[in-house]
Amino acid sequence: QVQLVESGGGLVQPGGSLRLSCAASGSIFSINTMGWYRQAPGKERELVGKIIRGGTTTYADSVKGRFSISRDNAKNTVFLEMNILKAEDTAVYYCWYSDYLGNSWGQGTQVSVSS
């Protein structure tokens, strides 16, 4: 089983930036994918972006050019750099880990974009 601990959420003004971090621990398989999902009030959880161990990334169209995912394999940590934040980015952001055994989720961190 894999445990995920997120940090870095908060309140930011439109146009601002935030950086989320997620540290994985436990039974981590060498071949895995990590990433971020988000869920806004009244909406379904959606993929923000993901990164495989080799570094290839995938992003939702709504965040392309504004968000960037990276990872530190030595520390089993994934990061989400969010720039030019918009009100519609307000959501609970969940860290996600996936390997051949299944998926694990973090507890979620709130990101609020408001003036």
C-alpha cells in the first residue's frame, strides 16, 4: 500500500501562482505514474495532469501552458506548479499514484483562487 501526503494549497488571487507537493511512501513500485486530480464543488473529479517515472507528462486542456508537473524519483515526490491561476481552478486537489497493483490517493488539499 502507498501513502500520499500533499502540501502547498491555499488562497491566491487570480493571476497568482501556487506549488503543490506530494510525497509517496510505502510499497512503491519502480514503474509507476503519479499526478494530480481536482474536484470542484458540484463537479466530478477530473485529471489535471500526470507524469510517468521517465518524465513524460500529460495535461488537461484547461491547464496546458499554465500548470507544470515534475517529479523527484529519488524522493518519490511529485510537484504541481500552477501559474496564471483562475477562479475556475478553485478545487480540492488530490495527489494520485498508480502502478500495476492499483491506485492510491492523497487526502486532498484546497486551492482557492479569489480576489
